[in-house]
Amino acid sequence: MIAGDGGDDVLRLATGADVDFTHNRFWLPADGCAVAFDYRVVQASGAGDELRVIMRDVEAAVDEVVETITFDAAAGWVVDHVAALPAGVLRPLAYRLTFELPAGSAAGAVVHVDNVRINAPPGDCGCPWDLDLDGAVGVTDFLELLAAWGDNPGHPADFTGDGTVGVEDFLMLLANWGACS
């Protein structure tokens, strides 16, 4: 449900009414690297409430949780929150973005979401070389890159965006080895 918020319209998710909201179809470009949005918890029902951000391709072949935000109290706006897109989200492809309060874990919770956008270079893309999203570029990221080696358009390990995971992508991964900053 879209609700007014002091002159601005925001997406309002509330359990018992609108438990989830799916954004219209959009095209995720080859260099799309993160979902960015603002959110605030208006009402929490208790410890461990969750807001899930899910990418679903329009063919329903991919249903990938991008991020789960756990909350336990009302709070002000979190502005420009960035959630890196995981390796299972292929690019370029048409998707639907879903914000969900899982039933049962958030009975009585209310969350507002606003300013939803997809980040791509040169914007804030976090650490695109961290393919396993553990906060560092390391061996498991290297193994994911190797598993995707060759003609693989849209794969997150194709850092150059040329449709092939190869030597240039490997060198970029090596150049960013270590903790993400």
C-alpha cells in the first residue's frame, strides 16, 4: 500500500494487511550491482522481526533473497541503504523486486520503504568482487569466478561486462583481494 508521509508517498508494509509488495517489472542492467532504498520501522512486534528484499525474475525461475533486515524496535529513516545483489541474480534480465514481512515473524510490524533504485557503476556498488557476500574478497570468490569461467553473459563474476568471465575479471578480483572497504 502506498501511504502519505508528510507530503511524500512511501510504500507501507504492515502485517495483517499488506505483508509484501512487489515492484513493477524492471530491467536489471548487466552492470547492476546493488539495490538501494530508504526504510524505517514504524512499529515492531518484537525481537527478530524481518524485512526481506527478494529479486524474482519475470519467468519465476529465480527467487533470490537479496537481504534480510532484522529489527526489534521502531527507528528513524535509514537512508541510502545498499544491499549487494548476490551471485544468483543474473544480469541482464527482467525482474520484480519484492519487499516482504514474513508471516508470523512480524505480526503487528509496520515498515515504510522509499526511494528504491538499482545501483550500477560508477554509483555505490559496494564490493562487487565479493561474490559470496562475506565482506571480503577471498578464496571462495575466486572459486565462484572459476566456476563461471568462459562465455557467461550477465554473471556477477563478469566484472568487465563483456559477456565472458576471463582473465581480465580474474585480475580485477586479485586487485581487490582482502577485506571490502
